[in-house]
Amino acid sequence: MGARVNACLTLAVMHEGDEITTIEGVGQPGALHPVQAAFVAHDAYQCGYCTSGQIMSAVALLEEPCGPE
């Protein structure tokens, strides 16, 4: 994954040619990403926009470098 972007503040046309990962690309039914599975296990549901955004942000955060390299 690349940089996180607030989908509500950007237009698709601004990302022509970019690779975009949506919630559908993170896991599949029967093979959820661990973050998705945690949201299900702990009933961490909110609205359809918020939940997807929170999961996508958490997944991206786990893949970002942390601390001195």
C-alpha cells in the first residue's frame, strides 16, 4: 500500500494511473485481514463509510515504517 488518502477529500481523476486499494481489496469473506477480523470480533461497527475508512487506515498504519530506520 502507498499513502493514505481521505477518499472524501480527493477526486478519482486526481489519481489516474495510481494503484488504489479499497476495503474490498484488503480481505475476502472467509479470509479476512486480521484488522477486519478484529472489527467483527469486537463489534466495532460504525457507519458504512467510517468503518471502511478506519480499517483501511489501520491496515496502512501497520505497514508504515515506525521509529528510526
